[in-house]
Amino acid sequence: MTEIDQAERLRIPGELEIHLRNSDIEGFLSGGSGSVTLIASRGRDRRFVKYVARRSNAIDGHEADRLLTKARQVQLIRRIAPEFGTYVPVVRAARLPHGCVLESQFVEGSSPIDILLSGDVPGFSTVLTQILDVLGSLAYNRRASEPISPSAPYVDRLSRRLDYVASSQGFAAFAQPPDTQGGDGFADVTNLALDIGASRGLLPTRLFFPAHGDLNLFNVIVRPDRSGFALVDQRGTVDDWDPVYDLGKILLSVWLQAALELGLHTGDSPEVRRRRQLLSCGAEVVRDCVDSWNFRSALGVDRKQLWLRVVFAAAVHAMCESAARISVACSPACTDAEREYEKAAVYLSCGRLLLLQLRSSREPVLPWPWDRA
């Protein structure tokens, strides 16, 4: 195997090394807490390799067997909407004794977040417009030719994940965030989301083709010449889906995910301030792209209502991501549980603050993680 950092090598599960014994590991992309993503090659054949271990405390969407349903989703899309050629093909999916592995064709490129943080805000806007136009014209409006069951609204997912959060060890430090805006306690946050969603008409009423399901911008690869893009790491569902769920993920990745993954929620150096400003500009670009989206009429909502639905979805996603961070922190393989708990606290409090804003009639303002007291 190609030489990689020793610390990274120690994160690779033994059964995955055996699975890749005839391959060279070129790079370690992420992981170490039950989920590992690598770049591996056999000769000139390069692949993304994602491995997920079976864990008793895995939350919904993070189970090992979900990798196999991701392959099914790609097959469904490629069969029903072949002209939607932006999916990275799955080369191999396998169930191992202690986990599952998914191998996908390698694609060279960068994420839209990389483009934004390079300072190219117009380029970020162009790429995001292209992504949404392709999804609206070629993907979401396609119907499966076989009977499929309706998806559960993502607020149900919030309920399942927050139950997990509240029962997790290490959660006591931030289980009851300060009630700075006169809202309900944390224990009632799921009911708060349901009430807001129903009273303001923010819950999904129409479901469409499952084109992705986890469309944060780190799951988009823009080709080096920006002639197109590829999508990776879809949710793994063949059920009809709510496109606004994906739009909320896009907003979440600019609003919170990028800052937390890159450490921009702390510090005050000129470079940190510059990157924060670019993320703020990126959130405005997301709104502009949503406002002008060619698929809005199919959702049956006006411009203002669509944006409120996207903000609501992002708030729900933020609190759900809190559970994902705690799930990682609780894993025996986690190397920095304190950092994961810190990210969980930010996701939870920012998501909840945004929900409380949505309960009022005023225009919601994203609570950025560096603005927290």
C-alpha cells in the first residue's frame, strides 16, 4: 500500500485493510469513529472507498447496512433518469463481518465550499445555480415506475434523533441550553418543531423523486474546469422525497457545517474573519438561488414560503446533526470526544434558536456559531 500518515493508518479497520489488500491506499479523506473514507487504486482504477462499522449506538442514517441501500438508490436513479448523469457510479458494495463497504468511481474536483472559501463568490453562485437547475429539470420531477411508499417527514427523524441525544452519556453538559428567547425547554423541542412546521405550513406536502437526500455541499464534487459536477454519498432511499430537505442541507453546510468542520467557530485571526465573511456571503447566495429556482412552482409555494421552508429544514437538520456528533463521541474509536460534544452543542443551540425565530412572525436571521455567547 502507498505510504500514508501513521495516525491515519491506525484509523483503518483491520477488515477494511484485508478487503483492500490488493489495492494501494492513496489518501485518507475522513473518519476514525466507525466510519472511514479513503481513496484507493488498483493500477489505473481509482475509487472512493467508504466503510461503516456496525455499532449498537448508530443513529438512523448512519447504520452500516445503509451503505448497501445507497447503491440501490444510485441504480434506481441511473435506470429511471439516465440523463441525470451526475451520480458517481457505484463499483462495488459488500457486507463484511463487522461492517459494510461501498466503492465508488473516483472523480477529481473540489467542493462548492472550497470554491466559496477561495474568495470566488460569483463562481460559487454559478455552481450552485447549475446544481439546482439540473436537480429541478432532470431529477426531482422524475417519477419511479414502480410503487414506492411515502417518506416520513424529516421532523419524525428529528424526534428519533433527539430521543437518542437525550439518552446519551456526556450530554448533561448541554442538555438544557439557556432559554435566551423565552422558548420551551429542550425536552419540548421536538413538539416545538412539529407545532411550528404545522402552524406555519412548513412541513412537506408533496414528495418527489429521491435524487439525493443528503445534499450538503461536501457531497458535491465540482470538476476542475467547472464544466459539471458529481454527487456522492446519497442518503440511501428509494422512497419519494422532499426536495426542500436537500435545500436545507445545502444551507446547513454553509451556515454551520463548514464553520465547525474547519474550526471557524473559534478564534479571531484575519483569515478566520475573512472566511466567516465568505460563509455569510455564501448564505446570501443560497437564498438568491432558492428564490430563483426553476422548480419552485412544482412545490406549490411562493418565494417567501419556500425560503421559510428551507430555513425550517436547516434548523431541523442542525439539531439532528447534534445527535450524529454525539453518536461519534460515544464510539470507542473516537479520538476527540470533547470536540464532537462541542460541535453537538453548537448544532443544537443554533438550530433551536432558529426554530424559536420561526415561531415569531419576523424574518429569521441565521444565528452564526461565532456569535454565540
